[in-house]
Amino acid sequence: MTNEKMWEPGADRISESSISKFRAYVNERFGLDLGEYASLHRWSVEHLSEFWECIWDYCGVIGERGSGPAYVPNDTFYKARFFPEARLNFAENLLRRGDDAEAIVLCREDGFRAALSYADLRRQVGALSHALRTLGVQPEDRVAAYVPNVPEAVVGMLAATSLGAVWSSCSPDFGVGGAIDRFEQIEPKVLFAVESYFFKGKSFDLRERLAEIRQQLPSVEHVVLIPCLEDSVSLADGDVWLDYVELVRGEHPLEFQRFPFDHPLYILFSSGTTGKPKCIVHRAGGVLLMHLREHRLHSDVREGDRLFFFTTCGWMMWNWLVSGLASNATLILYDGSPMDPSPDVLFRMAEEERITIFGTSAKYLSALDKTGCRPIENCDLGAMRSVLSTGSPLSPDSFDFVYGGIKRDVCLSSISGGTDLVGCLIAGNPAGAVYRGECQAPTLGMDIAVYDDSGNRLEGEMGELVCTTPFPSVPLGFWRDPDDAKFRAAYFERFPGVWHHGDLASLTEHGGFVIYGRSDAVLNAGGVRIGTSEIYRPVEAMPEIAEALAVGQLWEDDTRILLFVTLQAGCTLDDELVGAIRTRLRKEASPRHVPAKIIQVPELPRTKSGKIVELAVRDVIEGRPVKNLDALANPEALDYFSDLAELKTE
């Protein structure tokens, strides 16, 4: 880690940024003289009601705000209320445009492209909303989707939420068990599904899987089938299996019923690697305001921007992406593998589509770097102003790769948040500098801090990431958790009165943050807490290493560190490479970070959204059952960790 400044915006870019214009708006509205970001942030957390009123007004929220305060505090963190008198409709705010410009563009790995204008989007949502109403969908009914990242998913979500229904989705790479574990808990009335999906040059027929899912979800009264196959046929009773294309043909005016700010909007799911996924219920007004803040201010999304994030419908970044419509942006969707047919496929797309804001995962950037691909050399990325990265900590070497291999004049924002709040705790500052290895800034309106084990604030030291101020997208709770016992245990028991996020972090001298990984996967060797990313960063920077995974193993009344690695093609984990890994960790981290064992495996287990799962590996090593294999994209990878002879010796 260094304090090297990687990029700084020029004066014109600072003045043109939405966050600078917002600061000027606040200054004029309240007669203030707020200067740099730190002063604006301080004001925002000390004046929560005024700040969120400004977000509502500045971003042009459609709805009735009410005459009362924007924020009503409560002694219980999650019972504080925002805009208690407001009424709005989430879909109405995303469908504010109705012209012929492109609203959604789908690009697929096989070269297929399709576009939907804002006018077409409104028409299709109106027709589908009418159809769902005719099918008996009522406010707070659940509508689920088993779909890839395609425009039909966005249309389905907008149609359902226009009626006040609750939307929940997962991607079709989930098996039957993974889909059932999620959807059976929430009892959807309607299920959207595709007949097939496309990945790595192959089409996967889902019809048998859908029939099984339908059979195990007795609450589903209708399946809206999105046809993808030339030999598309009805799977069963036509009253149950409905043709999406037919449902969106009609002309029906959009009707928006407005609901309270806290009306349920989404149910998102935890990863489910330690049991059945928790069903997290999110409120419509809170998600809308958080996303408007993050898009307009922290990501500098402007009208006419072309916004992309590589995601599936099973990751909260899909929900984050589609909210870009509320900022009058064009959504660029990608369906398929990010490395096929070539490693630079996403940047070829970015060139052709003139993408202005490009979002992806830290793992993707690291993997792309390893391939030797350098889009800066053969792709025209002149339209691109920002690169966003999330999903796991972005290593300093990946900062080097972005500026050396993708584009030099770009705001690289490593953002951090999660499914829990369907938004960010730490995000970008388009008017601020980017420092190597650091997330730029705490989000406005949220007092983000790092605590030690006693709840004291830390600066420059690693500790627990928390938020001490309530925020609009604190979940309504977990589904079927009537006394909030599981909900309180998840976020509020460790440090009473604040949101405990579960990440290890440190606050930097620039006012930014470094994230070290999940604290529930923290290594505690010899009484010293070590974040797993402190090991991954130096190890994965080595050219021989593809990926790494570190866990703690109970050993002789202590914990020893085990490091598992996958290697690049043609490399072998011989004594020389083991020695090089140990030397690098000792030099770039500390002797405490050097693992007791370094073991090569052919594959690391990961969730459907691509995150490696240390806890599942730890369970296998300690002889405990992994509670939910269906949450994993490759559960067979766990077999490599079972009964390893190396783990039974010094």
C-alpha cells in the first residue's frame, strides 16, 4: 500500500461535476460556505433532515413529500423514519422519460444487440402492468424472477412495482435448489422466467428445470415465460404458463398508485453460504433516495450518460444499475461471460456503445490484468469518465492496471456497501483525487467510522466498519422475522445503537478508506487480527498466481493460516514459488501474515456473484457440513479441501 495519488480532476471537471453543483445548491439554500468534500460530508451527517430534503428536491423525486420533517429520530437505530408523510411510486420515478432516445441496450457475448427506447419502455411497462393487475397482483404481493440480465427483467420489475408488488430475482445459473431456497420463503404469486440462457458460447435449456421449480412453488399462480428458443412450446396449462411477448403487446396507459415511503419494494437475499439465504426486505423510498444520491453525486451520472455495470439479476448491483433510469441515463446490459469470446469483450462493447460510466467487480479487473489484455492500446474509451469497482477490495495493483492498462484520465471509484442496504457506505467523489489502494470517500448523509472492539473510533488502524447515523435504506427487516431477533443480531448486537456492517477497514489520512475483507472471515493467528485481503493483495500480484484463498485452521490451541492458491497455466507450486510467496508476504505485509501452509488447488469455491467463500472452506477443513451448497456456483470445488494430508501435519 502506498499514498500515491493516481488521478486528480482538473478545474473544469470539478466545476462540471454534480457533487460540486450540489454543494453550491446547499450553500445557496442555507446561506453556507461549505468548501471541500469533507465539510459537505460533515454538514450532511450533522443535519440529516435538511440533507435528505435536499436530495429529494435536487434530484426531483416524483411524489408528495408531506409537510413534516424529512427525518424523525428514534432511540432504536432501525426505527428512525425518513419522510414519514411522503407518498411515491418507485416505478414512476424510473419512468420519468418518454422520448425516443435509448433507455436500455442489451449486448450479448455472441454479438446480439437490442435496444428499447424510453417510449417503448413506458409502453411495455404499461401493458405488462395491466396484465399483472388482471392476473390479480395486489400491493405487497411478491413477484419473483428467474432471469438473466435482459431488458425483460427491467420491464417486469417496473410493471410489478408500479402496482406496489414486491420484486425479487435470481439468475438462471442458480440450480433448482438455489432458486427454491430463496423463492419458497417469500411465496411469490407470479414468476417470470426464461426458457434458456446463453453463457460461454453455449445455450442452456431451462425448461425441465422450470417445470421442477414451478412444481415446488405452490404459491405461484402464473409463470410469465420469456421465449428464447426457436422450438418454444408451452410447458403446461396455458392458464398458468403465459407468453411474455403477448402480455406486452397491448396499449394501456401507465397508472401509478403512490404508496408510503416505507412501502416494501425489493426482497434481496444474503449469499446463503451458512444456511438458507436471509430474505432482506427493502423499502421503496429508501432505495430510491440512496440510489439517486449515489448515481447523481457519487458516480456523477448525468442525463444522457450511458451507464454499465457487469452484473446478474442475482446481485444487488442489478438493482443499483436499473435505478439509473431515474437519472435519465441509458442502461447498458450485458448478458454472457465477461471473458468470451475474448478478454477485452466488455471494453469492445464500451467503445461501441460509448459507455461513460463503466462498473465491474474487483475480481474481474484482477483477472483481466492477468490475461495481459490492455484495452488502452486497442479500444477507444474516450467517452468513459468513471470506472466503478466493487464486490471485494480492489488491490493497489488493480489501481495500477486501470490507469496503466485501461485509461489514464478516469475517476476510479472503489465502492463498498452491500445487499444489506442495497447501496453504498463508501463511494466515489468525482471532484476528488484517487489514491492507490483507497476507496475515495464516505457517502453523504452517513457517518461512516472504524471501531475497535470496545466501540472507540480508530484512524489509521484496522477495525470494524460501522455507520453511526440512520439512513433511508436500512432494511424493513428480514422476511418472517416478526420480533426482529435475527435482524438485530445481524447488524446491531455487536455495537448497540450503530449499524455494524461486518467489514474490516481503516480510515486513511485522505479521508478515504481501505477495506480488508469480511470480518467474519478474519484471521486471528497468535492473537493478531488479519484481514484476508492483506494476504490476497501481495500474493495475487505475483504473475504465477491466479487467485488465493486464506482461512484459519485450529491447531495446537491456536489458529494457523492456510493459503490455497490456483496458478496460471504452466506454473507449478514448487519450493521456489512457495519461498517467493513467503518472502513477499513477510516484506509487504508482516511475518504474521506468512501462512503455515501454502497449498495448490485446481479451483476455489465461489458464490453465484463470483465471491470466493472462505467460510465454506473453513467448515470443510474443520469437518463441519456446509449448510447451503446451492448458494455456490461450483460446489464441487469444495471436494479439493476435504481430508487433505497437508492439514494434519506441522
